[in-house]
Amino acid sequence: MGIAIITGASSGLGREFALQLQRSGEVDGFLLVARRRERLLALAEELSNAEILSADLATMEGVRAFAAYLEEKRPRVRVFVAAAGFGKFGDYAHLSEDTVAGMIDLNVRALVLMTHRVIPYMEKGGYLITLGSASAFTPLPHFNVYAAGKSFVLHYTKGLRDEIAPLGLTATCFCPGWVATEFLAVAEPEAGVLYPQNPKPLLEAKRVVAYALRRARRGKTLAVTNWYTKLQHLLFKLLPDRVLTVLWRKTVLKEKKQKRA
Ligand SMILES: NC(=O)c1ccc[n+]([C@@H]2O[C@H](COP(=O)([O-])OP(=O)(O)OC[C@H]3O[C@@H](n4cnc5c(N)ncnc54)[C@H](OP(=O)(O)O)[C@@H]3O)[C@@H](O)[C@H]2O)c1
């Protein structure tokens, strides 16, 4: 069978992938990766044969720790889910250099380097799921670096699909709309910054993960959740970027106000 390796397993979508893969019985173990060790340990107790790796994947040290784990344990990997990621609302002037670099280093660099490391341990019939986003489909000012990074992930996954096809492996880019996880709390900006307040529809992690797994098992390259996100996907293909950018600015973004003490 082989194990599932899941990054970002301490919360949200990554955690849900682990639970659903356990129930499906299609893997015989897990490697759970994220920073928060206690969360990983608690999840490992709910799964069978789960190991954890607590690492900051935004650093090269964290990525190398993952590579070292693979070299030492040489696991047979059936499923790889690259779910570790974060976004922060804010324009070029409001985001710190560390936050900008962190988004690129985690959402893009770590995802690519870890994927390349894990492929040699995967056998025919295995599949990879990369976390893109509906924000991968169009430029999003005030969420620009995050959205551009997800666009990279989408294109990268589509290209990878052809590279790994001869190995009998598939790659699926999972592009959900807003999902109820810790993501939005992490993305919350400081006062004076434009951002979408109470973004809707807010999807349920359980449902979107079940859908992503169905798509991945069928070897589909793209998993775009629910009718609303599918409609967005279609419109993004048909309408010029400029129109979408204006709509996003006018209808979605509101200024973050200072909370009264
Ligand atoms: N929720 C949404 O609306 C939404 C929509 C589209 C796409 N996505 C994408 O889905 C993925 C999962 O997000 P989520 O919604 O599940 O959010 P979440 O609940 O905040 O989970 C994010 C995960 O990433 C891990 N992570 C963050 N920084 C890390 C670091 N430096 N090193 C290692 N792990 C790190 C977190 O673990 P630790 O904090 O323990 O390290 C956590 O397990 C992300 O790639 C996100 O961009 C989310």
C-alpha cells in the first residue's frame, strides 16, 4: 500500500485529509508535517501507524529535515498532500518583508522542493495533491503575493502531471474557494488594510477534502470545489483580468477598521 505524507497536518485541510485517508483504508501509515508538535501528536493518536515531523517548512532547514527523514526511513509513499501554507492580506506597503518572503518560501519553494524529494519514493498508482486556491485563477491586488504564489502552484502542478505520468503517478491541484479553517484568522490584516470581510460562501473542510480526494483518485489535474468556485473559474477564463480586478476591489475588499478598546 504505502503511507500518506501530509504537510500542514496540524490544522484545517491537511488534518482533514489525514482523517479521510485513514477512513478510506488506502494507506498503511502516515507522516504528518507542520510546526505545532502537540497538534501533530494529538492527530497521530487518532490514526494508525502515524509518525510526525515538526518543522518550519518556510526555512531551508525545515525542508532539509524532511529530505533527511526520507533518506533515513525510505518509506513507500502512496499519497503526498502539500497543504502547508498561509496568506496575509495587505498590499506591498503593508506587508513586512518577512511575511512576503514567508508566503513565497512556504507556499511555493517548500511545496516544490518537497514534491521533488518525495516522488522517488512513490510507486505506480500513487498520487500527489498540491494546494492551490481559487485565487490562482486571477491577479488579486491586496492579496497579491499569496494569489500569485497559488497561480504558480497551479501551473507547476499541470506541468508536473506530464513529467510524472510515465511513472504511473498523477498530480492534482486542489483549488477551493474560502473554507472554514484557521486560514482566515491567520490572513487577518492590521487596521487600514483592504480585505474581504466575512468572505462567502464559506465551505466546509470535510466536503471539499472528500471532493479533492475523489478527483485525485480519478487522476484529475484540477479539483475546483462547489458551483460558485466553478463559475468563478469559468468567468476568470472568459473575462479580462482587468474586469475581475475591478470587481474584486469594488465588491469584495473593505477597509479593516481599528477595533475599539
Ligand atoms: N481555508 C481557505 O479558505 C483556503 C482556500 C484556498 C486554499 N487554501 C490553502 O489550503 C492550505 C491549507 O490551509 P488551511 O485552510 O487548512 O489553513 P490552516 O488551518 O491555517 O492550516 C495551515 C497549515 O499549514 C501549516 N503551516 C503554516 N506555516 C507553516 C510553516 N512555516 N511550516 C510548516 N507548516 C506550516 C500549519 O501548521 P503549523 O502552524 O502547526 O505549522 C497548518 O497545519 C494552504 O496552502 C492554503 O493556502 C485555503
